[in-house]
Amino acid sequence: MRDLRPDYKKWRMVFFRFSYIITVIAAILEIIMYFLADAPESRDLSPTIYVLHYIIGPFSINILIITITYIFRKTNPANDTLINASAILSNALICCVIANIHFKIFSVTFSHCIPIFMSVIFGNFILTSITAVIGLCSSISIILLKYNYADTYPEYPLLWEDIVVLIIVLISVYLIAIRLIGMMRGQMFKLMNVAKESAIAQKREAAANNAKSEFLAHMSHEIRTPLNAIIGMNEMIIRETAEHNVRDYARSVNSAGNTLLSIINDILDFSKIESGKLELIPTDYHLASLIRDSYGMLSDKIRAKKLAGIIECSPDLPSKLHGDELRIRQILVNLLSNAVKYTEKGTITFKITGETDDGYVTIHFSISDTGIGIKEEDIPKLFTDFTRFDQEHTRTIQGTGLGLAITKQLITIMNGNINVTSKYGEGTTFTVTLRQRIVDEKPIGPYEDIHSLEPVATENARKQFEAPDAHILVVDDVIINLKVVNNLLKHTKIHIDTASSGAQCLELVQLNKYDIIFMDHMMPEMDGIETLEAMKQLTTSLNNDTPVVMLTANAISGVEDKYIGHGFTDYLSKPILGYKLEDIIIRNLPDDKIHYEDM
């Protein structure tokens, strides 16, 4: 918790400097008084006696007091209480010396108000009381001196009403100082309580965030595990069936599964952004690929709804940029997907323009539709979490209400902005502006040339491969997940062993040498991490150098680094998609065991 006490070191230095300044000023005033003031003592005393008595004497005493205080502060730096007292009491003594020079009762009285109030800074009742007592004693000493020298200095009579005023002033100042200290302490205790409550609230919030992360990880696992079986086995139906109607049914199941997966990903993305765990991963990327792939992911849906798709791209934009291509693509796909969802007839227009400046380009991605549009009063609600509006027209459209909220937050993280214009019943235009660093200034060229480029490899356009000499082990406690992996890799002719528990895995790794081991995380008795650690301890294992891939339904932010830190070579989240599984195998299998064949 933050220390709410005054900065004693700072205030001690202030008082130390104040002591020097007040001493020097007092000496200067005495010199001026000697030459200018028409004071009786300046006429009666010789210059030597005056200088010794009124200047050198008190000035030397005060310098001595300051020096002693300074030495004490240097030799006892850890003793706050004594050093604070020393700082204040030295000021009280200096005021005492200066005030007593001329036998002025009021000078003594009011000069001691300064150190009394200064002691309030340290919030110490005892220190304030001692300072007040010094002032009172000093004043009493002046009263006694005046009384003893009443015959010698008749021009300075002792007035008893002065004594009463002196006592009243000192007691009043003391009571005010004590009251101020009480107020300061009360306020400090309040601040300390607020800070304590804030620290407790932060701990509770951190605990709640951890609980939420654990809950999301658990729910992600519970949902993705059956979804893995649905999407995986459905992909086998699409691959193996020759019946047209069955393939249509399977494609519908695949579409529904991907929709469900998209909803889960939205919730997880929202959780990452909300907890501040989402990190951008900037890379060099080709702008043409970004445009083509983002639009290409929705092109089938655009054609299915018999909409006209128009792409307008400024030909002088730079061809290669640096930024988080994955997140930019996610933003564009979200906006294009919404445009298709809410448009039943007309056109979807995807327009890309920009301006270059000092090695950077400011790109404007504009996505327009001729759909249902948005009411003016609903536009401010667009980027609100879990919000759906105009239910009369949108109740049949699927979605979490998180897509635009996530889009807005992603754009904000990238220091960009998004603008919306819409006319209800006629259509909507979203314009995203992002600033990206230029890697290659070569112009992108006309979109016709971009469109004619070879598309990037996807699950539908890739090289087929076989690896009959490869031997892998898949460990998962859910039997249907083992079937999914077996079926997805059937065409590769890879030899596959399976294990349904960590203990069974430990037996197999001592009997066989594998090229890759796929390990599920959440298994009963011994989970994937514990199984890997036990494998490392085996002296009879044949797979100490075998790549181990974490196969898990946990897709929460940061888990990949966590698994790599535990010694896993790679990470694959469920549901398992055939092309991603093949990519992992290609990355980790020796090149001489892979034989490619173009599809």
C-alpha cells in the first residue's frame, strides 16, 4: 500500500534552509537597524559592542544550532522521530535567540508561532507540545529579565496585560496546532483506509478475473470437445460420401458448427480484450492478400444471396505493409459479414483508399451495403457489448452482439478509428482508418491484377501429402477425438497409435519410437502437462527428443506460451481442422518422410 505520511526528508530540508535564511535575514536587519533606526541602544552602545552583542553573538549561536542539527541528520538518517524533532526544535531555538536580543515580549511570542505551526507538518502531538513549551519558557525568561532590569531600562516597562496576551496567544496557537494535527491524522487514516479498501478491491478483482479466466477455459474445453467431434466427423462425411444430398446435409452441419465456433471465439476475444490480455502481433504482409482473402471468405455467401459484390482499390497503395494482419483481417471479415447478414438485395461495396506520409500509409477500408440500415438513435449503441437493436428486423439473424464491440476495441488498440454513416431502410457504410508502416512502396496496382494472383493456400487449395514411414501417438481420454484424428489423417497413410490416458501413454513411449506425440491437456488422473513431465523423468523412454504437441480445447489468451513453457513443441486448439492438423505434422515431421502430390 502507498505510504500516505508526509515526505519527512523533503520537509526537513525545507526547515534546514529556512533556518539558514532566517538567521541571515536577522543579521542583515540588525546591520540595517544600526545604521538607519533611531533606536536607543544604537546611540548608547559602541559599534564594537553592538556588533558583538546583536550580530556576531546571536548569528554564531544560530549557525552552531543549524550545524549541530545538520550533523545529527547526517549521522542518524534512519531515525525519523529524533531528526524531525531536531529540525523543529532547532528552529524554535533560533527564534528564541533572535527574539530575546531586544527584550521584546511580543517578538518572542509571535516568533514561536512559526516553529509551533511548522511542527504540525510531522503530525506529532509530543513534538508540538515541546515546541510550545520552549516558546512559553522563552517568553517567561524575557518577563523575568524585564522585571530584573526594570530600573536599568525604564523605557521598556513590564506590562502585566502583555503577559496575559502572551499566554493567551501561545495557548491559542498550541490548541490550533493540536486541532490541525488531529484533522491531519484523521484525514490520513481515512486515506489509508481508502487505500486499504482499494488494495482489497484490486485483489478481489484479480481473483474474479482469474476465476473468470478459469471458467472460460473450462467452458471452452467443454464446448470445443464435442464440437471437435461434430466438425471432425462431419468433415469425414464430406470427404467420403458420394451422395449429393448427404454432402449438402453435411455442409449445413459444417456451417452451423463454424457459426457456433465463431460465437465461442467472439466471447473469448471479448474476454481477452476486457482483461487486457490481447496482444497485437505485427508482421510484414501483402496488402493484396489481405484484401483478397478478407473478401474471399464472404464471397460464397454474397453469391448465395445473389448480391452484387464490388471491390474498389486505389492502385497506388503500397504493396507490402507492417502490422497485425490477422486482427485487421478479423475486423474486415466482421464488417463484411455484417453487411452480408443485413442485406437481402442490392450490393456490397468494399473500397480501399489511402494516403502515404513519411514511411507510413493511412488506409481507409470502407464497406457499404444496401441493407436494412440503422436508425440514427441506434448508431451510438452499435459498439456496446452484447447489444442487439431493431429486434423486429434482426431477430432471425444469428450473432452474440459482440462482433462490432470487438471490432471497435481492436481498432482502438491499433490506434485507429471507425466511422459509421447510415440511412434507415437504404444501407450502411462503415469506414475503418488504420495507420500502417510501409515495407515495400511498390504500388499494389489495379484490383483486376490483384484478383488474378494465385490465392494463398487454404484447406481447400493445398498440396496433398503422404507419410507412410511416419509413426505418431495421439493421447486423448475422449475416444471419439481419437477417431477424428485417425480419420482426418487416413489419406496420409501415417501409422497412428492411440492412448486414452497419461499412464497408457507412458507405457507406449517406452515401447515405440514416435515422430510426433499429440497430447490432450485435460485428462483424468494425469493431465497432459503432468504426463509430459513424467515422460521426461523416464530413463527407459525412447522419445526424449520427440516433438510433443499440446492438443487442447483451451483457447484462452496466453495458453500457448504456457504450454511452450512446460516443454511442449507446438500447440493445436480444438476443434481440430484437417488442414491445421496437417500443417502441424508438416512442421514437425522430418522432410524425408513427407511425399507431396498436387491435388
